[in-house]
Amino acid sequence: MSSQCVISLIVGFLALSKATIISQKYTTKVVFNDKKSNDELVGEYNAHSLTECAAMCQRECVFFGFNSQMKKCRTHKKLFTCELSDEAGWRYYFHYDCVFSAMPKDCKDICEEGQTSTGVYDIYPYGTITSPVRVYCDMTTMGGGWTAIQKRVDGSVSFDRNWMEYKIGFGSPGQNVWVGNDVIHQLTKECISSLYVSITLQNGTTLYEMYDGFSVSNEAGKYQLFLTGPATGTLGNSMLDTGYSWRDLSGMAFSTPDRDNDRSSFANCAANYIGGWWFNACTYTYLNGPWSPGSWVDPWYPTVRNGTSVKGTTMMIRRN
Ligand SMILES: [Ca+2]
């Protein structure tokens, strides 16, 4: 079944207006007439009424069918089907709450659904089915459920980008990617997340640092970074505790070569460092630099100095 088909079904549902509410959670609006789907059937039960049937649509149930003649009720895990066949007497209904909760808003939700494979998934951070974001989910590191906001595997994608490109994101999930500042804000605006940063060196060694608190404000707030500890790991706490207040990054606005929001009155850090970041004046940590070791200024001072050949980087977040 095509994804377009899935979307048209769901959009059709979202377009339903003024359905009669049985209870807070259910609508009597008939969505399929004399149609049946056995896709992701949870179970078939006896039910005297539509209300009783609706009440059987609990966890994992996204839509349900009631046959008033047979007094039967079917509950289904998913509505992702277009392969419907005729079956007399059945009417199908959506379960409001579950339609929305069935859409994972981040990789943590996908992990909690039981997905254990690291890879690329669609998430719905905006809560609407029409605006999915394709992301890389790490399901193994530190318990899994991490949404990658930045990843680099080689130098094939330039991170020397302007404000708009960092806003909407660029690259390909699972390869080289910046997920986009709007998405990062959306993912962190309601719940504080943890941040996991890693740098893999040419010899295969991976160093990491994990921060307990990470969130980013909206565009009007210049995607200001809020970062708190405690920090643990092998890279060192260079984003926060540098020993120089003009290098610490918490509270910094995001800057790109075309938007100097940094704390240096004489330098344009993003232009000098060739990429976007939460520059202070300027920084001791910088994951978005030019791939060439000669041009990439201190990815993570003092652990990974400039001139170090980097094999890969990752920035991932997970709701606390
Ligand atoms: Ca400046």
C-alpha cells in the first residue's frame, strides 16, 4: 500500500466535521460503510451496543468496527490499509486519542513501540500526519530511543550553510544531516531532552559526552541553546565548562555566516569557522566545521584538536 494512500485515509479522517460524540473519545461518524479490513486486527468480541464496542477500543486500538445485527465488535491496531473488501452489516469508527498517540513524535516513541532496529523512521513532532520528518533513530546507545539531530559520516555534504538552510535542515537521515533548527525546537519545546554527542576518530575510537538538559528556542528567539549538566563521557564537558565564560555555549543564540548572533563584537564566528553553531566568542566545541582537518577548528577542545582527522560525528537527543 502506498504512503499516499495512508495519508489520504487519515486526511479524510481529519477532515471529518462535527461528528456525534459517543463519549469523549469516540465518534459515531461512520468512516467505512459496509467495508471490512482485517489488517492489524486485535480481536473480535461480542458487544451489545456501539458504546460497548467503543469502550473495547483501548490501548493499541486505532479504529474499531461494530456490527449491529451480529452484535459483534472488532478492534484494530492500525488504520493503514486501503485493501478493504465489502462485508455487510459492519460500520467502522476511529478512536480519536489513539489516532494521535499512534503517531510517534520522536524516536523515543518508536522505541517504546518496540522497534529495536537502528535506522531511518518517520516521526511526527508537529502532531499532524501531514508533516512527518524523516530521521535517524539510534535504538542501541544508552537504552536507545535517540533522535539524531546531526550526523556526519564523510565530507560529501557541506555544513557551510545559511540561516534558512539550518532552519529547515539539509542532508539525508542516516548519512550527513542537520535535521533543522525548527524541528529541534519542536522536539524540545515541551520536554527537556538529554543530548548525546559523539566523535569517531580515524582509528575507529568513538568518544562521547552526554548532557542531562538540552533545549532550543524558536526562530524568534534565534534558536537559543539551553544546556545543563551534569555531563558525563569521554570527550569532556567542553560545551559548558571551558574555564572561559566567553567559550561556554549555554544561552547562546544560533549563528550562521549570514546571521552573526554571536558574542564577539569584532568577529563573525560563523563566517570565520565556516558553518552554523551556537557560537559564543567563539567556541571550544564545533561539530559543523569544514570536513578537512586543516580547516576544521577544534571539533572538541582539548580532546579533539584541529588537525585531527574525524571519521564521523553524531548529535542525538532523547526526551527525559
Ligand atoms: Ca559577532
